[in-house]
Amino acid sequence: MKRMVLLAALALGAPAAFAQERPGLDAEKIREILSAVAADATKTAGPDLTGVSGADAEDREALRRIAPALERKATVSFRDTPLLDALDFFIDVSGLNVVLSPAAREQAEARKTSLRLREVTLRNILTLLLDGTDLAFGVRHGVLWIGLRSEFPRPPRLVIYDVSDLVHEPPDFEAPKLGLPGDSKK
């Protein structure tokens, strides 16, 4: 419970409340620590569309080109259309270089889709086309890459554990005298 309150306070931007419980840390020091952790998490996570870690410079540059293209709006109307044909339409409309992994292509060949949307971003259209499948998209090798979710490594996850009970000895309060029979402390 204490850890959840601590994490909620930090998430709400209340490092001063955390500092009150930790006399050796002031609010400025906590902000500095959190900034360093956030910067490190950003470096580690890599700025691609799926949060995959290990994005190289080429992928980061490709993301800068791809992200604005995915924010353009389009209208689509698919009725029992093979998913591969819908993805071909997406490629034509977006003008992006898109690669499907062999496993993704195999899964997409077996699916049909029905989707009718007006003025929706290409990112949302692609997300909806892949919804209900085991497919995901991201930036790899400088192109928009579609593959199975299992083909994308999981991003690192920041977990904070409260270890104050290991660092500080908890107070040992004297129990109240109850005056019960057999109580030797009368």
C-alpha cells in the first residue's frame, strides 16, 4: 500500500510528499533522479512505433519521416476484402515503404477484413486493419515493418520497489497495558 501511494505521488508530480518521508532527500534531488530515470528509459526504449528497444540511428531517422505520413487522413471502404489487398491499398495511399515478415504475410493471406471509415488517420486505419490479429507494426531497417507480435522484442519496463523497510529499522512501539488477568505488567 505504501509503495502504491508513493508511486501515485510521484506520478502526480508530488516529489515533495515523497521527500517528507525521506529526510535525506529533498524535492529537487528527487526531480533530478526522476529526470535521469526518464531520460535513461527514453534512450533504452527507442523511438519507434511499437516501443521496441534497440532502435538504431537509421530507424530513428526513418521514424521522423514515417510518423507524419501516418497522421494524414484517408477514407477507406473494405467489404470482405483480403487483408493483403487492404494492406496494398494502405501502402498505395500512404506512399510508405512497408515490409511484411514471412510469418505476417502467411497470417494475412488467411484473413479478410471489412472496414468503412471517413477521414481517419492512416495510423488508426492500419491499427484497425491489424486489430484481431497477432500482427503489429513498427519501424525496422528504415521502413514500416509489419510482423507477428512475438517478432517484436518486449520493451524494458521500469519497476520501482520500496525498500525502505530494508534500509531503516521499523519503530518498535511498546504495547499498551491492558490490565488483563495474567498480565505481568500491571
